Amino acid sequence: MPPLANLPIAANVAVIGASGGIGAEFVRQLSTVSHVAQVHAFSRAGTDIVDDKVLSHAIDITDEDSVHQAALAASAEAPLDVVIVATGMLHGHSIQPEKSLSQIDPQAMLDVLQVNAVGPALVAKHFLPRMRRDARTVFAALSARVGSIADNRLGGWASYRASKAALNMLLKTAAIEQARRFPECIIIGLHPGTVDSGLSKPFQRRVPEGQLFTPETSVTHLCRVIDGLSPTDSGRCFAWDGSAVEY
Ligand SMILES: NC(=O)c1ccc[n+]([C@@H]2O[C@H](COP(=O)([O-])OP(=O)(O)OC[C@H]3O[C@@H](n4cnc5c(N)ncnc54)[C@H](OP(=O)(O)O)[C@@H]3O)[C@@H](O)[C@H]2O)c1
């Protein structure tokens, strides 16, 4: 079965973070689906995917006007059927995940919260009103199991964990509000497993043998998870194997 088999004919799809390991693979897989008409691929860096169905656009999710313009561009021809938010930050210029609270740097923490929580909230603010109203639609944001408060047994990575916990709460809140006017819209967080990408690269030594997914494997699993969801699942977070991630 092709990915996202139960989408409407001529589905209009947007992927935010299309330059990333997971985002680029979503663009690649979704552009192969016969009933997907258009994949709007948003990134700062640009994508190197060349395909008739893929339209590349610029976005900076820390800039609300950029997010607003992106939402207008993605929905100019048709309302949106699927939005995948695959942006995120774990480390970067002078940002490293904290091993202990003594390493908390306020500016680094704010930067991580801005990209991982505020950015997706702005995407939700501007993209959700532009989803199709009369059909099953999906808004999925890449979260992470380490954002689960109930599952936190190791500590560490305070900023990243807090940013993903905040994202999960924002998705739950958005799901409640969206259901009032778009009852068939499914809003979820996704845990992709540990995936070989720039984000995970410095931390891959600790990953047990055989548990580091390629982006292709992870996205294949995530599309299967999305396919199996119904509006009653909205507001929850699911892992790559379809199991619910507790908050
Ligand atoms: N890889 C894993 O093992 C793993 C595990 C659990 C969860 N996740 C989550 O999965 C998501 C994708 O991760 P990945 O592994 O694909 O990471 P990645 O390869 O580093 O991709 C991250 C993406 O986020 C984009 N981005 C960052 N800041 C942005 C901004 N201000 N505006 C627009 N785009 C911005 C990057 O775009 P630029 O190229 O323009 O910077 C890039 O496209 C993240 O939310 C991550 O937390 C990943």
C-alpha cells in the first residue's frame, strides 16, 4: 500500500523542515503517492528534491510573518490535507543538550524552546485554519519520546525535553480548539525513533546496535501510523511503531 493511502484525491500537502533528514524523506515519499497533487516543501536551507509535484518555498519558523506567508502560499490553490512539521533543534551554534542543570544557559534554552515549541505553535496558528474542512486531514509535528514527563527516567537534556513537552501540550490544546470547527482534523505528535540525521549525529554512539533508523525506514513507519489514525486520536503523541507515547 502506498504511504497515506486514505487521503482524498489530489491531496495538498505541506512539509515544514524539508531540508532536514526526516523532513526531506517525507517530501520524497509523499511526492511518490499518486493521489498527492502537490507537496509544498518549506525550509530555510532549500531542498535538492527535483520533482514536478514538489514546490520549494522559504520559511523561518522563528519569524511569524514568514510562517504566515508560507501558510498563504501552501493554501493558495487548495486547502491543505496534510501538514508535517519536521523542524527541530537539539544542538547548534553554542547550544549543546545539558548533562545537568548546572549547564543550563538561559539564551540557549530560549533558542531551543523557540524552535521546538514556539515555531510549531506559529505553524499551527497559521496553517490549521487553512486545512480542508470536509474530509479527514492530518497535522503532525515531530515530537520526541524524551518530551514525555512520565517516561523521564534518566534526566538530562533539560531544554530539549522541556521544549518537546511544551510542544505536546500545544498540540493537545490545538486539537481541542480545531475539533470545534474541523471535526475531521487529526492533530498529533510523532516520535520517529532514533534516526540517522544531523540532529542525532553527535549522539549516535549510545544507540544500541540495529536501533538507528534510516530516514526512509522511520518515515515509512510514520506514514503507516498516520494512515491508521482517526479523529478520536487527535491531541495524542504516537511512536514510529504505532504505540501511544504517554505525556
Ligand atoms: N533524528 C532523531 O533521532 C530524532 C529523534 C526524535 C525526534 N526527532 C525530531 O524530529 C524532527 C526532525 O529531526 P531531524 O532528525 O530530521 O533533524 P535535522 O536533520 O537536523 O532537521 C531539522 C530541520 O529543522 C529545520 N529548522 C531548524 N530551525 C529552523 C527555523 N528557525 N526555521 C525553519 N526551519 C528550521 C532545519 O532547517 P535548516 O536546514 O534550514 O536549518 C531542518 O530542516 C525534530 O523535531 C527532532 O526533534 C528526531
